[in-house]
Amino acid sequence: MSVSVNLKQLINAAAPYWAGEAEVFRRYWELPGRSRETDRRWLALQCSKEFWGSGLAPLDKGIFLGPAEELIAAFPRIDLELDRHAVLDIAEGLYAEFAHYCAFADAHDALALPGEAKLNPHALKTAWKEDLDLSTLRFAHKKENAKLGDRACRFTEGGYCTLFSEGMKLGESGQGPHARANALIAEACSKVYEDEFGHMLKGIIGLDAEGLTVEEWTTLERMALEQLRGRIYMRNAQFGAPLAGAALVRTLAGGADPIAFDYAKAGARLTG
Ligand SMILES: [Fe+2]
Ligand SMILES: [Fe+2]
């Protein structure tokens, strides 16, 4: 994968924030207060993100109805005004994000006690404060600069998949008080990981071809880092604030040991 100096700089700037998000999950897995109830809570909140989109889609349509309506609108225009692959992309996005909703909702429901209601997306429409803050920030960036705001949103989507990569590792332990929940979480995360790695790459592909000016790269980096800090607040609240005090301050200041971007995996996905 050939990457410009500017893009490398953006990736390097983002890497400590991706690591900060990963730190939230690692701390939560080991938290003494972790329980079936707290696992069900974060899983339900994750389902809300997978269905409603956290600022990546119109708030009232989410990433199900939004693309579904786009597909209907695309139908008469396929290969006349709209390339078939662009249409396939919309369909893929709808399928993938709904599959993610299903994966986490299945884990949530598998942890239910007899008589507890199954999840449904309409009961999850109200996101939590920090997730709404992230949506607001993303919409504000798109309003400030449509092209760069959209690029920043796509670049920060999924936060380098750290929830899914850290969640997948839970499957390796196999014992302890959370063994069953860990196995369910690992299974859901492994279903989502490859898709989201691809979605992140889609946010990166073509950035170098945009021919951004130095000022635009600076603006893009500022927007991306603001969103990545917003993601840490959002994740920390989703998981009941496992990061606090000095550790939280350090993480928000970009002080976590950066995650190494996997250029080999990215390159293989792009050419494979
Ligand atoms: Fe997703
Ligand atoms: Fe995605």
C-alpha cells in the first residue's frame, strides 16, 4: 500500500487515540464491577450504534433505513447515472451494519435470564449523551467543510476496530467468571472485525488522490483527532467509565502507547 507522507502523519497522529480506545475495553474486561448486567448494557449500546449510526447517517433513519431508501432511489438509475459498484457498496453497507447489529444483539439476548425481553432496535433509538456528542461533532465537521468533514468521519469510523480486536482476544481465555460472556463477545467481535477493517480502509483509500493542500491536511487531522477524543469519551461512557482520573487525562491528551497501523494487512486487503 503506497501511502503519502501526509497520510502517514495522519495515521501516526491517530494511533495513540486508537490505543486509548483499546485501553477502555481492556480495563473493562478486568473490572471488579463487571457483571452480566453491565455486559448486557454495553452490548445494547453497541447495537444502538450499529443500527442508528452515531452521526454516520441521518439520526431518524440510521444505517438501515438510510441506505435502504438510497437503494430504492438508485434502482432506476443503475448503470445509467449511477455505477453498479456504487450501488453494490450501498447494499454491502446495509448488509454489513445490520449483520453487526445481529451479532451483538444475539450476544445480548444469549445473556438474558428467562423472561427477559429480547432486544429491538426501536427501543435503542436514544443513544447515550457521549454518543450524541460524537454525532453532533461529526455533523458540525461536515457543516464546517463538507468534503473534509466527511473524510474525517470515515477515517474515524470504528476507531481502528479496537473493540472488535480486543473483544476477539477474549475468546482465548476460556475460563473465569465471565467465560460464557467472553465467548459470546469474542464470537460477535470476530464476525464484525474484518468488515470494519474494510470500512476503515474505505475511509482511507482515495485520500491521497484527493490532492489535499497542506492546510486541508491540517484541518482534516484536527477534525479526526477531535472525533477520536470524542470516541474515547463515548466508549468510556458505554463501558461504565473504566478509564478515570490521570489515566483518562493522559489518554485524552494522546499519551497512550500508539497502536502500530498494520500496513501489510491494509495492503493485502486492498490488492486481494
Ligand atoms: Fe458496524
Ligand atoms: Fe462499519
